[in-house]
Amino acid sequence: MQKPSLLADLIDIQAQIAHDQPHDRAQLQQRDRAIGIGLPSHHNAAGKPADNRKNLHDLRHWIKIVRQQSADAGNRGATFSGDSVQQSVNITLFVLWLGGLIGGWFLTQTVLHYDGAQPLNLINSLLVLVGFQLFMLLLLIIFAAGGFDSISTTVAIFNPAAIVVRLLRKLHPSGTPIFTTRLTAALPTGAEFTTRRLLVYLGQHFTVAFNVGIIAALIYLVTVSDLAFGWSTSLKLDTDTMYRWLHRLATPWNTLLPLASPERELVEASRYYRLQSQLQNSPLDPWLLATWWRYLLAAIVTYGLLPRLLALLICGLSYHRAIANTIMASPNASQILARMRAPLVTTNRNDCHARRQTTAPPAAMRQRRPNAMLSCQIIEWALAQPKQRVSASQLKAANIQPQQFFAAGGNSSIRQDQSVIARLAADSPTAVAIVVKAWEPPLAEFVDFITELRLPLAADCAVIILLLPLADSVVDAQQRAMWATELARLNDAKLYLQALQCP
Amino acid sequence: MPLARIPTFAIVGHPNKGKSSIVATLAQDSAVDIAATAGTTVTPRAYPMQIDGKTLYQLIDTPGFQRARAAMEWMQGKGSEAANRAAVVRQFVAEQRDNPKFSAEVQLLDPVINGAGILYVVDGSKPYGAEYDPEMEILRWSGQPSMALINKISDNDYTQDWQSPLSQYFKIVRAFNAQSASFERQVQLLTGFAVLADDWYAPLQQASSALIQQRQQRLNSAANRITDMLVAMLQLVEVSPLAPAADSDNNANITTQVYKYQQRLKTMELSARAEVEALFNYTDIDRLENPLTTLAEDLFSQRSWKLFGLNRAQLMTTAIISGVATGSLFGIGGGVTLLLGATLGAVIGAASVWYGSEQLVDTKIKGTPMGGHQLAVGLVNNPNFGWVLLSRAVTHLTHVLNRNHARRDALQVPHIENHHNAIVTAASLSTKQRQQLESIFAKARNRKMLDLKQLAQIAAVVSELAGRNRQA
């Protein structure tokens, strides 16, 4: 399978970047890291700055794999149109080459149309076949002097490739984008110059083909017919001057191809006047006049073909560099490279976290509103530390009249807890208050204790949970809610919650 | 008990002491279930730290002890010789596995008997109590390497209260605030784990290095994302077709388009902020921020038309060149001098475009309009705009860098007046950086594509500014 071109890769990379936007970042990381691991090791060093060549290589490798994965998945990913755009470019290139060859051929056939009546005017042939091309090349150089980006759309009108593009726009049904539109649409902002460079590059193909057509036609005519060249002008131009000009023009090939450089005698013998219908010095060997074809051919190659080949090379390099830079400067390109190169570090679970089973909210916990003093047995739960004991003033403020104090929980053993329950049961209290640390959550062992406590007590015995605040603090709403939620599950009509005040 | 092959740490302790917050912070996972109510974690969950699929260590979030005294009494009933204690703990887990009474204890001890190290978490903002002794004793009986973390959940400080009792049970005691610990403190803690067991030293060191590298990569990616956003917003132009209508209708249309443009800018910034947060693994966090505002008078809007895809200036230039060529032909063929022919051609060509082209806009050829009117809104031509965007993005990034994954409150991006913030940001850079950035912004405002070096310069400034402002 043919390797996709740089242009195709550019378009497909932009399409994939757009397609990836809404996707989960973790998935993209995994995908791209898997691709990156497949890169040769010298590309894969994370943290080391890679040069542009490596970056481009890696991005092209990335899109190649992503395309494959998309194809394997039944093309459910981004729409890759890079290949079709490249095909459109190739077709345009073919048309330009064909047009150039045909144009050059027929122009030469026209300019060198020889019926034997008068020799072919060398000056006219040089001006049309070489001079005009030099003029167009000069225009290109002038406009490109400010950089390829300064070649505006205006000049592009004279570009053969731009003409083909305009024709395609007219021929396509309304709304169908042609390849330049699709390329421009795929480019990030500010990269419109890439399309211009493509058109200039394609235009150079036409001009190269044009010159090849000219050369082919000239060789054909020289081979299948006899041509005779002379020179004729209304300007006051003597033979010596003409010889000097022609000789200077032949400077590039004088040494390499001396046969293609004219002698003074030939220049002198080739002048003719149409009114006289004869050569200046007639008769002359027609074969000698025909030898001008070598000069003409050398001039076309030197001043027509070779400069355009050079322009083609420069424009081609410029165009490909523009594409490459556009790929690398694309938004998110650096992120793709980072995802490929950096080791995938994960520190969290990928699956959903199991949430606590939500059950119906328990009935609201009864809050004790101390209207009158209540006489209670007091249990201090896990309050062994002296600084954490409940004070008499706190109990008084809570309208609690303590009868006896018991200790449970904390570093008491379970047997000791059971012993406390037994003693309380023996006393048959009307109310029991359990002082707990408000800041500590109610554990299952506390709930066990409450449940066991309730069993021997009378059904109408109130059990009041007194929330003890930290020193210099109050019981806040969160602490109250924490205790209320847990104790409400007991569904005990005689279980109450009350916050003690700050000591 | 033998150690697990992969360093494994069971985060254990009383309920509601911040165990899950510790896990969220160390695992950099804001999805860890943290709630103010006790008992949120009901089943153990493992958080493996992996590099390219290879696990370097794992954290296990466990439910809190619920019946530590009863469990301890069970174990003590089986014998208390030091040599047998670890086996007794294993026996407890094996025999009580199906007993719902001890489900919490079994679940939190299971990873421990399978070789996990112990990270025992207490709340340093609450005082020590004797009720903690049984669970600490159970953990000591397991014989596994252990560390105690004093995690201050609120403002009170009882850290000193805890030092003595904890050091009696644990090899290492460290203070670590899960909600405010910086990234560097987190890595420090991880390195501290490495001393618990010699076999775990190498993978934990490798993990620390990988996390540091990941942090830097995230910062680079965030800087690149901000750069992309900046450039896109500086270059944003929205073009819409304008149907032939009365001026008053068109004015209303312009107002609508300007509003839409402003909304688009806001959306671009919000989208970039969300992506930056996602880079640091903050998904679905609430954000309190002042939205980006742009004044309508700062926007460049232009009503223009295009004919043959060319605007007026381009058409005139074309006409001039064509006129020169045509005039030249006339000059050659008609006996008029070359220069005069070319000049006349240029003038005629330009004049015809100037006076006649507007009429052609509405003309159709085979039903296809030759041209049309369009409205272009944008760019924001306030020269400070780039600095405003930069300073806002850096402020947001700094707050993301300073946040950690145990927090559940909204990310509060402070309200700083945009232009003041922009000035402060610009002033904090060197003269050279400021000039470089200004020329890059100017190039972007001219809708020229920035080269790789320029993009890297913006990203470097973003990283530098964000790095300066983050807490150690």
C-alpha cells in the first residue's frame, strides 16, 4: 500500500485532533502511549527535547496507526480524507503536466511554423520561447522576494494551478469543496499560506512541463523537417552588436557546448530583409542556417527549463516544509507527542467507585429539649482522659441531675461494659445519659452497647446521648448530624440526642 | 508475615479520620469517595500506581475499625506470645471472614495479612483517646512495617498529644495534612514509605521519580494547551454572511454577532480551563471565577464583500495588472506607444472595479451569486488582550497546581481586575521576555501562523509564571 503523502497526513491529523476533542483524556493517553511504545527507542525518550525531524516522524507514525485502528474498528473514528485530497492534487498535477506539454508543443509549432518563404526569425523565437518565460519568472521572484506568504491571491490568478482550481470550482456542484478548500478548511488559523504554497508549487510543474513541451516540439521539428533561422529587425543593429548580444546570451554553455554558440560569420550571414526577400549575403548553405536550432535549444534549456526546475525544487521544498511545520505547530500536536513519549503513570482506579448503598433515610432522631431537670444515671463512654471528662456545670446546664457515674467503652473491656449494664438494670433507672465525645463517630461497638443496654431497661426508660464538645468548642451541626444519622437507625422511641455546652 | 512483592500500603484507622482523603491525595484521584459522614468507605479499594501498566506500588483504602476491642479480646483469647501474634491475626481473619460483626476488621486486616504495610491515620485536630489503643495493638500484632500519619482535619492542633502514644506502636510517625499537602510533600511522604522495608526502596524511589516527571509533563501539557488557547483567541474572527437588508436590520445583526463572538471567547477560555484541570486529574470540579469580558468597542468588525472570492483591493490590483497587459497589446497592435497603452489599461481596469464591482456582487450567473456581503467580527484589537488572557490562564493554572485531590470545595479562582492582573504579569517578566511576548502577540493579532519557537516561548513563560506562584 502506498505510503500516504505529507499532505494526506496533515489533513488526517487535523481531522483526528478534532475528533479526539470531546473524548476521555485517559483513553487518549492509553491509546497514544500504546502507539508511542511502538516507536524506536531513540524516539521514545520522554523528557528529552526531540528535534523537528523526529517530531514529524512520530506524528506521521501516530496518524498511520490511528488510521489502521480506525479501519480495523470499521471506520467508526474520524473521517480521513487526506488520501482523496492527495488524489485530487495528483489529478491536478497530471492535468497541469498535460496542459503544459501540449501548450509548449503547440506554441513551438506556431512560433516555428516554417513554409520556406522566409527564414524563421531567431529574435522572435527567442523572445517568445525564452524571453516571455524569463519575464514570468522575474515576476515570481519579485513577488516571492517578500517570502512565499506575500504571493497574494492576485498574482495567483496568473498561476496555471490557480486557473485549474477556479475551473474546478465552476465545474463542481455547488457546495462540493475542491481540494484547496478542503486543505484550507483543515489548516489551523494563520496557515492559509500553505494552500498558496501548494498552488505556486503546482504552477511550477506546469511551467516545467511547458518547457519540456517546447523542447520536445523543437527536437521533433528539427528531426522531421528542415528549419532555417535568420534574424531580422527594424532597429539599427549591426552584425557586431548582434553577435556580441548573442554571444553573451550563450555564456552559460559556451564552454560546454561550443557547437551551440554562433560564429560571427553565421550571425552576419543570417541577417535578412523581408522586402528584399533574400538574405544579406546570399546564396548560403541552408544547412548552416539550420544550425541555429542548437543555439535556440540551449537557450530554452538554460533560460527556460533549468530555472523552472530550480523554482520547482525551491517551491517544492518550501511547500513540504510548510506542510511539515503546520503539522508540528498544530494545536494539540505537542500534546500528542507528550502522550506518546511520556510513560503512562496512573495512580487511580479506572472503574467506578462503589457508593454506599443509599437506603431510605431513617426516622429523625429525637432531640431532647430540657424543660425540667432530669435525674439520670450517667455513663461516660471512652472518657478516661481527665481533660475529656464531663463537668458538673455542663450537666447542670443540660438540666441533667447525675445520680451515679459509670465508665464504659474506651479502654474498658467488654466484660466491664456488660457489668455496667447489669448494675444499671438492677437499679431500674427512669433515665440513663451516656456522655460521648461529639467529635468521634459512633462506632458499631457503641451501637452494640446501646442495643444491649436497652434490653434490660424498662420500655419507658429514656436513654439520652449527651454530645460532649471539645474544650473551648461547641458541638457543631455536622457532629450532631453524624450522631443523629447513626442512632436513628436504632429506631428507638426513647432514644434522645442532646448537645452539651462548651465547658 | 512476608511482605507483598509489590509495595502495598493499607490505609487503616478509626472512621472519619481522613483515610480516604490521604488516598485521594496520594493517588491524585478526586473521585475517591470522601464524605463528612463516617463510614463512607465500606469495602477496601486498591489504588495501584502504574507506569505503562507495570504496578510500582498500591494504596488500599479500608473501612475504619468498628469493633476493635472485641476483635482484640478475641485475639488475646488465642494467646499473646509475641511469636504467635501475627498468626493469631491471620487466624482471626480466616475464622471471622463470614461473621458480619467483624466485617470491617476482616476487610481492613486482609491486605495486611497479605503483606501490606500499614499506614495508620489519626486526626491531629482531635485529642488522643484510649479507645484507639485496641486498634493500634491489633496492628502491632500483625508485625507488618507501619507508619502513623497525623492528619489535621480542622484547625485545632493536638499533634503533640498523639506523638507519644503513636510512637509506642509505630516505627515512624509523620504529620501530613491530606487537604493542604503540596505535591512536593506528597512525594516526600512516598519516599518516607520507602524506609519501611528495604525491598520496597527501589520501586518506591522509581515511583517518586515517575510522579515528579509526570508532574512536569502535566505542567508542560497545560502550558501548551494554554498557548493553543491564547493563539486561537487572539486570532479569532467570526465571519457570517449578511443578506441584503436595511441598515437598521444590519445593525441589529451586528450586535447579535458581536454578542455571539464574546460568548465564543468565553467558551474557549472555559474549555481550556476544563482541559487544564483534567490534565491534573480534576474532573467535574466546581469553579468559582469571574468570566472573561470584552468590550464591544475593542472588537474589530467589518462589513465587506467578495467578488470571485476576492476583496476590492485584490480585484483592483488584478484589474491593474490585466489592464497593463491588455493596454500593452493595444499598444503593440494599434500603433499607440507601449507605455501609454499600459497606463490607460491600468486606469480603466481600476476604475471599472471601483465603480462597477459593487453592482456585480448581487449579480448571479446561472443561479450562483457572483459575490455576496459578509460580516466579520474580530479580532480583539486591544493590545492588552494577550496579556489579559495570559494572566488569567496563569492564575487559574497556579490554583490548580496548589490544589490537591482531597479537597471537595469549589476551585476558587480569585477575582482580580483583568487589566491590573495583566500589568502585574507583564511587569513580573524580564524586559526581553516582555518584548518577545509582545511581538508574538502582535504577530498572532495579524493572523500569522506562529512558528514552533514562538509557541514554545509562550509555553515557557506560562510554566515559569505558574511555577513561581505555586506553594512549596
